[in-house]
Amino acid sequence: MAPHAGFWIVVSLMALAEAAIIVTALRMRVRQDSARGIVGSRAAEVVWTLLPVGLIAILIVMSYGAA
């Protein structure tokens, strides 16, 4: 059973939003200040931006198994 057309519209919009967030996180310029801790850490920004992408991918794969 093929997914509804609306499903692909939602998936593509979410992918575009995630891509925009990733590009913004990578282009962000932050001065290194150890007093700020994890805030402003490029590695941390990329990780917690990519985490939702992985979760969404898992949900998509799981939804195919349930259909």
C-alpha cells in the first residue's frame, strides 16, 4: 500500500525545515568562550539538530512496517 500524497508533502516540508536548520547551525559564527559551557559549541549544535532527523527517519521506517 502506497503512502498518501499528503504524507510525501509533509515529509518533504519537514526535510526542508531540517535542512534549513542544519545550514543555519553550520553557518553560525560563535566566539569561543569557555565560561558559556556547551552553549555555542558547534559540535553540540550539529548533534542536537541532527537528532530529530534520525528520529523522524526511524518513525518513517517504522510506519512502513505498520501499514
